Amino acid sequence: MGSFFTRWTGFKLFSSLLSLFLVVFWFLFDTSIFAQTSILNTPKSVPNVTQTVEKIDLSITPLSQNVTVNQNFIADIEIDGKNNQVTAADLEINFDPQFLEVKAATPGAYLPTVIVPPFVDNTNGKVTATLGSQINSYPTGKGKLLSLQFKSLKHTQVPTAIMINPNVAVAVLGQQSNMSGNINNSFVTIGSAGSVDKSATFELFPLSTTPKVNDSIVVVVRATSSVFEANLFSARINFDSEILEVSSIDTNGSFITQWVSSNFDNSKGEIKLIGGVPVPGFKTPDLGSEMATVIFKAKKQGTALLSFDGAPTIFRNSDNSDILKSTTPALIEIQSLPTPTPTPTPTPTPTPTPTPTPTPSVKPSATPTPSPSASPSPSATATLSPSLVPTSLPSPTPSIPPIPESCKISAATWSTVGPVTQGTIVNLNIKGAGNCNSKKVNLVIKEDDGIFESQNVSVNPQPIFFNGDTASTSWVSEYQQDGILGVSDPPEYYFEAKLDGDNISFRSTNRVTVKKTLIGQSAKGDGDYDGKVDLKDLSLIFSHWKKPSGFPVDLDMNDDKVINTFDFSALVKILTSGDII
């Protein structure tokens, strides 16, 4: 890993420190910033101020919630700046750590400059953060300052409070006093965690069948969730690839509206069916509903068991619990083809010889005397005139078609240079010159260590193909500590693109910076903040489908303030790259 003093990229750290100094200088000396907030001193009123300015309201929304033990939930810190131009806020949120635990604290968009990152203290029940506006861009009105992801720990006899500390400070342009006014806190009632009613099932139909070799076999994958609405159904089916092979998977008529995977691998003997139904989910009839139909071909005689494997799951929409109770396999007994009975060859019947018919005698007739023939008269001889010989035209010289220019990579760039938080999906864009259509490109991403050897990332993108003169793919960004104890953090990454069969690599002309997840924050896609991105997070996507607020912020993969198909696709990309699906 590169040293801070030897890396050519050391300049970026100097620039960052200089920028930080300027920001701090601006916040300390601009009259709109915390000259007298809780960061420095106790706020004091400025004398002789005749203009009346409305105080700013702070609230925690929702104002009340009912949850159960071990449930994750969201509490947002909202601000109503009214007509004031808000420049900064120094926040402290208090809670009872015996009942609640903060899993993540994420700044909102109202004050986008993070002066002091959120700090979570679950021992003393406190979250602190200092947020500021962009220079010369001061928000007014309502907005979100901070989003907190809580986990409930145990049952409460009375509601437990999430409170904004009365000593919080809010700075406004043109005012030198703390402008914090009314505060509205939130109260959470935590009920006992009941046992999850696992009532859902997967089954294969028919349960048994006896086809013959080379027959087609139709197997229906059926799901039942008749008690609760479910939003994510995940099933892996194993089969004996020596006896069976999948011809096709038919999803027409399925209740699934958002497919993640409907694939099969005949070499491994595996079928992967994963799909969901966004909020409010789907409740099946008592006898279940068809998820997919699999068409098999019987390869040879034998007994094949179709079974569910790989931890199949059905997630309830209300709380994203796995409610799968049981799975029912199917048995296929393939019979051999019957041996055909030979048809006997009939004995041929002899054909009788016909009796010849006698031929009658013919008497000779007299030979006639020929008459003399007249001599033909001589005919006139025609004189032929010579014909003109046509002059031949010169043949045109054939034109040689131009030889198409061979493909070359002319540009390779990241779609963004960041910094982005680890787990964020970034795009790689490649431009080609010449005959590049359908050409294969191999990609390698490396963490840039300057004059030292660059480090390979854990997961590289799969090879891609040119479409015309462009090719693109994406990468789930990962974090690698840069330098001893991270002295050169955040790390920068470049990628190399190389045409298949070529020895020359083209390096990206820019680099993307990836920062490590901060304490109290989570990686993109980890909606339940359990430290990993898995199918439960995909279920959370469906539970918060189309919601513009009140969702775990790390499910908003593209930060467009709504959960939709873009976030779904990005999360599927992460799950695929991590071999989760």
C-alpha cells in the first residue's frame, strides 16, 4: 500500500485538508454560523434587535409508533425553518438504551454539509451530529435533518421516548442567537415479540409421475401463503441431471410481478426461482397459486427426486419475517421404452407361367416396280453481304472494398469519481474505434497505490460486449484500507479494459474514490442494518415500494428519495455479485 509521503496522490489529501480548513473558517467567522451555539458557548440574545424572527420548529416523526421486540423502525428528525435561511444545526438526540438501540444515523438533504459526522453512543443513549448548508445556498421551509434506524430491544410497560435535547442549536443567516424553538418528541410502544406464524408452503405438483424415456414432464411450482400477505418468494430446486434435464421454465400466469431469477442449470441440476410482489404483497388461495411451470425431458430410466434446497424462504410483507413452514418434493420414476415385437415375414406365393399364344403365318406380297423420278431444276445462288463486326467495349476495373478498421479501445471512464460509500454501484463506460460491434472486453479493477503495486479488488465485473462503439457495465464498490492504518484513505480505484485476445490494456482516465462506512452508518442495500445485504433487504424493498419517505435510507440506492424499480435492480446487482442469488 502506498505511503502518504511517496504517493503521487498525496496531493488530494492536502487539498482535502485545505478545503476542510476553508469550510471551518467560513463557519466560524460568518455571522450566520455558530458564534454563540452549543458548539462554542451558551446562546445569548443580541440587544437592540427590533426585527421579530420566527423561531424554528424541530420534530421527530412519526410522533408515536407501535413496534414489537427486535423490530427495526425509522425515526426522522424534521425541521421547519419557516422563512428563515438556515445555515447550520448542532443536534443531540436522546433515548433509553435499555429499550432502544440505534443501528444507523444518516444525514438528510436539508443541510447537506456534514461538519461533524453522526456519532452513535448506544451505551448512554445519545446521537450527535453537526450539519451545515452549502455556502450561499441556505434552505428555508421544511425538510429532513437526520434519519435514525432503531431496533427495539425489549417490551415496555409505558411508551419510551426519543427526544431532541433542549440544548440543540440552529443557526440562521443574519441572526447571532440560537433560533431553535418548539420541539416535538416521539414515543414508542414496544410490545412483546410473538412467535412467527410459519404458515406458508412450497410444493411441486404432481407429487409423483411415471413418464417414459424421452417424454416431456410438466411440473408446477406452487406457493401457498393464505394467512398473511407475502412479498418475496425464493426457491431453489435440485434434480438429478443424469436422469432429467430442463427444457424450459414458463412464468406466464404466475402471480409474481417482479422477477429476480427464473433460471436453470442442467449441468448442476439446479433451478432458481426468486420473485416478489411489492406492497401490500400477495395472499394466495388456500390451495396455493402457481409460481412457475418447469418443463423437463426424461433422459434415461431411473428415479429422480425434485427437492427444495438452499434455504427456501417466503417473506411476510408486514415485518419481513420468513414464514415458510414446509416444502413438498416430487418423485419422478422414468420407465424404459418397451421392446418392440418383431413382425413375421410372410411366405411368398409363386407366380404361374403363362401359356404362349401361337403366331399366324403371313404370306409374302408382290414387289412393286418403282417409277422414274424427275431431275430437280437448278436454283439461284444467293450472294451474302458481309456483316459488320461489333467493336468490343473495355471491361470495367472492379473496385476493392475498403478493409474495415480493426477495433481499438479509445476511452475508458468511471461514471462518477465520488467519493461514494462502499456498496454503492458505479458504472464503467468504454468507447471503441473501428469495427467494435460484438467485440468482447475483459475488465480488471485495481486500488491505485501510485508508485507501489496496485491491489486487485475482490470481485471484478464479468466480461462485456460492445454494442456498436460503446460498452458499459457496473461494479459494486468495495473499500480497501489505503496505506498503513489508512493514512492515505480514502482509496482510489481505476480499471483496465482489454479486448479479448489482445495483450494491450487501456486504463481508465479517471478514478473513483470509495469511503468506508462510518460508525453508526450502513452500506447501501443493508436495509435492516444487520451488517449484511441479503434477501431480507430485498423483501424490505418491496415493503417500502413507491414510498417517498419513512424507508431505510440505505435502500434508496440511487438517492432519488423514493423506492422503486431502480433501487430493486441495483440491489439485485449487489445480491448477484455476492452470490446471494
